[in-house]
Amino acid sequence: MTIYNTLVGVCAGLVLLTVADAVRRYPHVVFPGHSIALLITGGPLTVLSVVGALTWPLTVKPPINIAFFEPSVMLGFLALVGAASLLHRGDTPFERATIVRIRPALWIVFTIGLMLISIASAIFSYNLVGDAPAGEPLTSRFPGWENPAFGVSYLLAAAGCLATPRSELIAARFVMRWSWTLSGAFFLLFSILNYRTHIGLLENSNGAHYRW
């Protein structure tokens, strides 16, 4: 089994948290820090997501290629473009006119939100994520939570994307900030946990019997 949802998940979570923090600081953003963070996370996110989306089937559960890696490709490219844009812009505040000028690009984010809603519906309808394999330490001990947790996280991320075209409004920025903060924190923490559990799964596949 080959899978990159450890580092991809960490980078995706950090991108969402970085953008949420930028939204929180509107109209003033610490551009150097945010752009550097987006560059560092957007690079591996893009490369590994492209590999995951193009390699078929990458895992023992091929639908995960669609549900996880394809949105991550778009997120990675957006992170890199956003980093380049912030570096070029310099330390200047956003204005309402700026948002109006970049609105065509914001509709791309809106479309990603529709993708995430469609994926979330598949997660709930088909039990797409399911429970951790029996050989995976720790997470396999608590069945029944991963699928709904991922479905809700995708819906939260989608809510922020759908609000993006109206980001000049306070209410839209509130939705963007908190939906991406919560979903980003989930993806980040779950993917960090996967480093332990996936290593344990590989050890158990070699004949060990670790449960925690």
C-alpha cells in the first residue's frame, strides 16, 4: 500500500489555517510570513497530490484518490499562486476594490466548495472513509467516528469556499475564517496522528501485534 495522506494532510491543514489567519487580519496581512508558509506547504502538497491523483489505484481503496487527492491538487496550486501574489503585492492592505478585481479567481474557490460538498455527500452515502483497518493501532480501537468526522470537515471547508466570492462582507469573512480554522485543525491533527498509526500498521503487517 502506498499513500501520502500523512504529509498531504498536514500541508492541507496548514494551508487552511494560514489562509484563515490571513482572513482574520483583514484588511492588514503579515504578507511575508503568510507567503512563506504557503510556499513551504504548497510545494509538497501540490507534488504529492498530483502523484496521488494520477497514480491509479494508489491505495487499497481507489475512491480515496478522487476524494482526497484531487481537491488537494487544487488547494496546492492555489497555495502557490497565493504565495506568489502576496510576495508580489508587498505589505499593503486589502481594499474592497482589490477583492472585486480578483473575484474571477475567487469563483474558482467557490467551485472547489461545490466539489467538497459533492465529496462530503459521497462520504456519508457510501461510508467512503470507513474505520481504520484492524491492524492499525490506536484508531482501530475507536470505530464509527472517522467517516462522519471527515464528512463534517469537508462540509466545513466547503462553507468557507462558498463564502469566498463575497469576502468583502464581514459575515462571509467570519464563515471563511472559522470554517477553515476548524477543518484545517482537524486535517492537521488527524494527519499528525496518522504518522503514529500508519507506522504501527506497517509494523503489524510485518507480524507485530501493536494495539496502541
